[in-house]
Amino acid sequence: MKVLVTDPISDAGLARLRDAGYEVVTDYDVDTEGVIEQIEDVNGLLVRGTEITREVFEAAPNLQIVSRAGIGVDNIDIPAATDHGVIVANAPRGNVRAAAELTIGLAFTVASQVPQAHQRLIEGEWAKDDITRSELGGMTVGIVGLGRLGQEVGWRFDNLGLDVVAYDPYLGEDRADQMDVELLELDELLETVDLLSVQARLTEETRGLIGEAEIERFEGDFVIHTSRGGIIDEPALAEAVESGRIKGAGVDVYSEEPPADDHPFMDVENIITTPHLGAKTRNAQVNVAVTAADQVVNALNGELVKNA
Ligand code: MLT
């Protein structure tokens, strides 16, 4: 059996595949075309960011599974996989804590203006009289998308003294009650909360969910986005922060990655950006690599592949 790994993953995941006796080919510079060129005799494909399109499945008569070392599978054409009888699997848990911690970290960073204060200080300016930080405790945070990441984020905000409300059309009232989170319609949430924290997955329903009109409707101070680019209208958010209507934003994910040099966020002082680091802790990288590799092993051994 041959497994192709198209993005860097932790050695622990590669070891899992080699221990199972597979031929493991790593090609970390490959793009979709390159995958198509070498997919014919591949049985398992392990990816992170590489786009796996319908053309890949068409060229892959022996492929049994595409496994992603991460949560989102938006880079994999799932209907095409289904048409070709290929399993799509992910690693749904291993990086959730890392992403939740970055979300909370960005919220404090943005509200406290640490990067701006640091920059001014190293440039020789003592800006003490000019900077007034905001306290998160006592604010209301509105979480968009109360899945696994949204729940981890909500629990942390709750324990930090914020009131937590959420928009998630797929979550039942019972589960929200158990979590002590009030579910609101999106418009009401936007008009009510101080901090908007976007944790939804990117799907056809969530693409563009926080558009120009929603940014306009948002009456709070801060926006944090750490799940997937494409959900928030980036020019509209940049404009709202630049004008001072929204005090600040913390963003880890972009509609195109890496974002272009002239991306609208890049010139706005109060938008703090990071390069999709949500899952980039050592623990999380080991966790997701091992889970994704185990999914491949299970599929190629004819055992159950579970995404839950
Ligand atoms: C994920 O989907 O789990 C994260 O965005 C991780 C990543 O792609 O680096």
C-alpha cells in the first residue's frame, strides 16, 4: 500500500504509517497538479492545505481515503470523493484547545492594545497617557458557530467573566442550556454583543455570513476570527476598524492564504493579524498527525473510520 503525504506533518504521524508497513511518500511542495501526476497508484492521501479537487479523484483508481490533519475539510471536494467511493476523514479534536487558546489570546491582545503599545515603546514613545485598554471581564461575547471550537472558546470566556451568547442554527436549545449559553438570531447577536467571536466552519451556508450588512449592524467593539477565511467580509471589516467604528479586530484566517501584500487588513493599526496559527502548537500538531494517520491505517485495513 502506498500513502502520499502532501503537507508537512509531525513525524509521529509518519511513523504511524511506516509502522503499519506502508510505502510513505512525502512531497511537501506539491500542488494539485502535482498530486494528479502521482496519484494513480496511491491508496491513501494525507493532506493539510493542498486542494484536492474532482480531477484528483478522477485520476486515482486505487485511492481509498483522503485524511486531513486538521478539522476543516473545505479543501477537499467531498461530493467528488463520494462519487468515487473515497472516504474523507479529518482529525476533529487534536487542535481544538490550541485554537481556543489563540482565540482568547487574540481577544486579550486586541482589547489590551499590547502590540500597539509595544510598537510605540520600542520606537521611543511612552504612550501611557494616550492608551486606554479595555477589560474583557463584564463584556458580552457573541460566538458564531458553537461547534467543538466554539464550545471550547465559550467555556473559556465564561470562566473569564464574560456573558456568552451564540448564534448556531444547528445547535438545539437543550445543549445550549446545558452549556448555559443563550442562543440568539444573528441580527440580534450583532446588535447586542461587545465582542464578536467567529468560530463557524466554512460551508456553503457560512460563506459570506458576516457580510457588509452584518458588519454595519454590529454595535460592539471587537471582532475575533480564528476558524476559516471566507466567512467575514474582509474589506468591510477593515473599513469599520479603520474608521474607528469598531475598535479592533484579531484575525488568524483569510479568504486567501497567504493574504496578498495589499490585503485591506495589512494597513490597519488596530487589526492584529497572525498567519493561521490556530493549530500551530507542538501538541496539536502531534495530535492531528497521529489521528489523521490512524484514519488512513483504519481505512486501508478495512476498519471503521470515525470523524467524531
Ligand atoms: C484546522 O482546520 O484544523 C485548522 O485550520 C488547522 C490548519 O489548517 O492548520
